[in-house]
Amino acid sequence: MNSLIIKRGLKNVETFKSLSKRLARTDKIVPKLPKKEKNPIKNISSSIKLVPNKQSYEIKIQEPITFAKQCETSPVLSKILEEEKNNEIQADAFLGYAVEQSDKNEDIDWSQAMNYVKAAEQQFPIAQKDLTEIMSKPGVKPTYNFASIVNHSPTLQRLVDLGTKISKWEENDYMDMALGLDFDKDIAPRIHFLVDHGIPPHDLGHIFTENPELFNQDMDDLHVRINYLVHKKFSKDQISQILHLSDSKWLNFKAVEIDARLGFILQLFNLDNDPVRYVASKCPELILWSGTPTQLENNHLALSKFMDFDKYEMRIILTKCPKIFMQQDTDYIQDRFDILYHDMGYERELIVHFASSMNGDLLKMRARLKLLQKLNKAQVDPTKPNYVSPEAFALYNDVKFCENVAKIPIDLYNKFMQTV
């Protein structure tokens, strides 16, 4: 019996080996790896492209389509110019005939010659440029503005093509700086610099519009200011966010000044390094704000002493809504806190959790308070039905507030708002 079982087991093994050989493939199975895509060409604008090379990107420039070049290719303008040219030729021929007739006489009759000129002008009118009309046109008078010179400056044309609103530069007295810019020396290096640090190419025009002062900063200084952030262990994403949210204005400040401002906030709020990095990347405007340190310290004092938030709550408010500390007047914060805490009756913990509610519209908050009280819907207890959060109360737009909180038609809400 045992020998029979052994034979059957051997037979099964042989059968399995045979089956394995038949199923085995003699050719090697090579998995197909996805093709590695090359860095795509990034179109910054219609005339500027970032073309990938071995190291990074190379800027390729095509001449932008200016108004003057569009005029040259315009079929309507071409027709007008052709008609004017034909009229000039015919008028010249007509006057040439007059000269031949005059040459036959020894004495020139100037009156007759002037009659020929007048007749030529009437039969073959040539477009005349009225000086008064020309000088009254925008950008023609010698007022030294961008509109009158942009078509003659390839650098300014490329800035406009990037989406830069150089008229805003003109309003802020950056004309002299703009006229001295060279694309290869001044603009191209900053394009590389910003793109390398995470700025999307399509945002370059906006950043240049908002921060022309960037072109007054030395490139070596710009690298030093980024190296400072790297040294302070800011991540690449945080550095990119700082540049993006500040419209690159962070780069206008020296590293020693940034270091002093960050150190002040660290000490004022008793923070560790990680929260400081988080706040700086979430709201770089707070670090750069002209009210830092004086007004920032005043706002901190108002929240801690007059509104009685402790150190732990202050740190949470800072990380949740840093812009609360960017108010020019402490009364701005106090008025909104009073409505939330004293009038609506929210617990302090809820206000801390929904810190941005202290940035709500004051008049709207007062009106909504009266409305909810009239409707008996001013419920501030999260454990009870129809609870209204501080965010919903202070920050929801009118439509959302009516649908989710007051639960009344928007027309009725608008009528009520007119009575308060």
C-alpha cells in the first residue's frame, strides 16, 4: 500500500515537471518601461519660451507682435496705404505735366503753377496729417510715458508680452528704471531665478507688475537671501510659497533684516522654529509688514491683555489666521471680538478655533446678530441643533448664510439688511 502511494506521488511530480516545461517560455520577458518624457517646452508668452537643455532651461525669444508690426500686415491698412501711394504717383505725374507746360514759356506764371497744385490736390487727394490732431493723441505729446516708446523698445515689448502691466510702473515712478533695463542682463536672469525656485512661468508677468523693485536688487543679493532661507531649514515648497504669496517682495529685504523680524516674532509668541517657518510661508506679508514690530506688538498686547487670550491660544490664532495681527488699529480686533464673545456668546475656545471670524465684516456681523436673535436662531452651542459656527456667522456670503444658517429667502434677508 505504501509503495503504491509513493509511486502515485512520483507520478504526480513527473506530471508537474512536464507541465512546467510546456508552460515555460524560452524567450525572456522584458517589461516595458514607460518612456521617460523629456522636460517639456514651457511657453512663458507668445514670444518667450523656456526650452530644456542639459542643466536647466534656456530662454528662446521670438520677436513679439507689436502694434506697429500688426499694422504692416493689416489688409485694411495696406489697402489705404496703396491708395495713398497711387494718389501720390498720379499727383506727381499731373504736376510733371504742368512743369513741362511751364518750361515752354520763358517766364514762369506762379499763379498758374499754384492752380495746377490745387487741381492736383483736389483730383488726387493725399492724406494730410494735421499737427494739432496728431499732438492731441495719447502718447504722442512729449510727456515721457511708456505708451509713446513701448513700440521702440524690445525689452519693454517682451515685458508686456510676459503680462507685465508697465502702466502700473509708470504710476509708481519706475519709468527711469524700466528704460534702463536690458532683457539679457536684467530680465532673463530673474526669469531663470524665479522659475528655478518654483514660480510658475505664467505668474511672472504678475510678479513683475507688483514688484518692479526686484530689478533694483543685485542678483548676488537675491541668491544670498534664498540661501539664508535654506540655511534656516525652510523647505523648497516653503520658499516657493514665500516668493509666490509675497509677489517676490520678500527678496527686496536684506537677509539680516528678515532674520531680525523672524526672531522678533519667535520671541513675541514664544514659538519654536517650525511654527515660525510655517507662519512665514503661510503669511509672508506679516513678516514684511510695515507695522512689524510696533503695531504687531500692540495687537498682540490687545489680544492677550484686553481680550484675555493666553499664550497657547495666541499661538493658535497666529497659525490659523496671521492677518488678524496685521490690523492698523487694535479697535478693529476688539470690536469683532465683542460681537462674537459678548453679544453672540461664543466660548473663547470656539473663537480661537475659528480665529478668522475676527476678520469678518463688522456691519454685517451686527446685522446678522439682530436677524438671528429675531428668528431665535442664535445658537452657539455646538452640542445643540441648529448650531451656528463663528465662521458661518461672520464669513459666509449672503446666499450661503441664508441657505444654511438663517434659512430664509435672500430677498427677505436683503430687505432686513436695509432696515438696520
